[in-house]
Amino acid sequence: MGLKRNVSLSAGLRYKGPAGYLTYILHRIGGLGMAIFITTHILASFVGGRTGGFFNEMYESWVFQIFIFFCVLFHAINGLRITILDLFPKLLDYQKEAIWIEWAVFIPLYAISVLVILRTAA
Amino acid sequence: MTTKRTLSIKQRGLTNFEAIMWIFTRLSALGMYALILFAVIGALIMGARNQMNLADVMRWGFMPNVTHVQNTDVPDLGLWASPFWKLTASALLLVAVAHGVHGLVVIADDYIAGEGGRKIVRLLSIVMMISMSGIGLYLIWTS
């Protein structure tokens, strides 16, 4: 089974790596956010009724939409960068440049999305 | 430029389960991109340009299930509820659940290093994967 690491939970949570750490932790937060809320959404749709309705109505609030769309869009764009660099390992030498391109794609796309969400917020 | 630290995929080899899941995570990401694009193009072909706004198209794209278009101006939901889209939705669901549950295992492994803890994580991940796939498929095919 995998690597043996003698690191405690708190030390693991305090870990801060070098280059690309921000994208790494945001990728993790985005993935966790999606896993938690999509699981909730599926279970709520399955349970239905008043309880299910409460959770599914949460998805219509603009605050939640801004959060979950950050998770989805960042995870998707960062994931595409990881995929391309991992499938073509020669490109790993240009990781820093790739992260800059990633932000150049993510920031305008997310900004427009937030604007649209806020304009249509009920 | 510093010395080469990277190996090609062939040199790395895909010998154990973790390595296979490593490549699966990457390929399933591309697969989900393809399936979402496929669903969005399908929506445009079915007339979404005149009947839905961008947010509705996105909601359909992320999971092409008919319940996601119920509040739009689409006059006939029959086309959107066809087995073709149920199959597409099922494919997206299964790929996403496998990708997501394995992601949770990877995260848990960073913080749970003990042999016993990791076994529990794996057991829970299998239970979660089977149950979420089953519930998801049930919702898609009964909606």
C-alpha cells in the first residue's frame, strides 16, 4: 500500500509546498466542494419532499451559485492543465507559464459568470 | 534549464492500481469535458438557442437529465427525456462518481497514514461509489 509517511494530521494540514501551491489547494477545495454538494444534491433529489426541497432550493441562492461555480470552473480549468502537462510530460518544464495561462483563462471567465449570477440574482 | 526530472508515461509504467487510477483520473477529466460539450451541443441542436438562457444550458450540460430543463420554455420535454440522453447522463454520472470518489481517497491518504485507517477509507469509498452510482442511475432512469 502506497507510501509510508509518518506525518500527523495537523502537520499534514499545515503543509505548504513551493510553486503551484495555491492552485493545488484551490483544486482540492474545489474538488471537495463539488463532492460534498453534488452528493447532497443527488441525495436530496432522491429523498424528495420537504427535506429534499430545502437542500435543492439552496442551489438557487446566488451566494451558493458563486461558491459552487468557483469550485466547478477552477477544478475544471486547473484539472485540464494538470491533464495536459501529465499526458505530455515534456511540458512540465513550463509549469509556471502554464499556471499563468490558467489564471488568464480562469479570471475573465469567472468574472463574467459572477456578473451574470449577480444580475439574475432574485 | 534544470536537469530532467520527468519521465514519459511509457517509462513510468502502469503496474499497480494507484498508477491505473492516476491515469484514469486524467482521462476521465477529458471524458467529462467531452460529455459536457456533447450535451451542450445537443441542447443547441434541440433548440436551446430560443428556449433557454445560458445558465439553463449549463445546468443541462453538467448533467443532461430532463429534470434540469423543467423550468425553461422548452415546449416538449420528450426529446430531452429520450433514452439517448439518459444513456449520456448515465455515462457522465458513472465517470464523475468514479473520478470524485477516487479524488476523496487521494485527499484522505494525505492525512490518514495508518494502515488500518487507509483500509477503512477504501472500504467507505467502495460503499460510497456503489451507492451514489445506484441512486444516481435510479434518479436518471425514473425521471
